[in-house]
Amino acid sequence: MKTLHIVRQSAFNTNDLAQCMQVLGNDDVIAFIDDGCYNLQHSLINNIDRDKNIKLTAIEQHASARAININKDVCTKITMNDLVSLTFENDRVITWQ
């Protein structure tokens, strides 16, 4: 069962990302929005199990508003419309906030 994990908080302030990482399944998607975009600069991002084929995405406008560059080799830039589409493409959605 594919899950979309929407991460809204920074791992610099909460443990939401760490908790999210504990329940990641194969082919899950993580969408960083709001202050969750700061996680792209956190060391935890390097601990995501790449063998599970986890897709990392971030809303480009939210990252840009926080002066965060999205490395296209690590994360895919998306729009809010893309996020809505992801909610329909996955079996369930969990928001970490």
C-alpha cells in the first residue's frame, strides 16, 4: 500500500521526520511543504532507505520562500496542483505536523 507522507515541520524543531522515516514502506512518497522544506538541509535526509524506492518531493514555492534550493538529484520540485494529484495516486495520506 503506497503512502503519501506530507511533512510540514522542520526536523530542526520536531521529530516528525524521524517518526515518518520509521514507517516508510516501499514506493512511498514524501512531500515536504511549509517548514518541512527545511528538512532538505537536515542530515536525516541522508538516512532515508533508498532501497525502498522512496520518492522525495517538495513544493517549489514553499522551498523558494525559505531560500532553500532543491537538489534535483535528491528531490523533485512540485506545485500545489502536483500535491493534490499525489493524494489521488497513493493509497493513503499521512500528514506529519
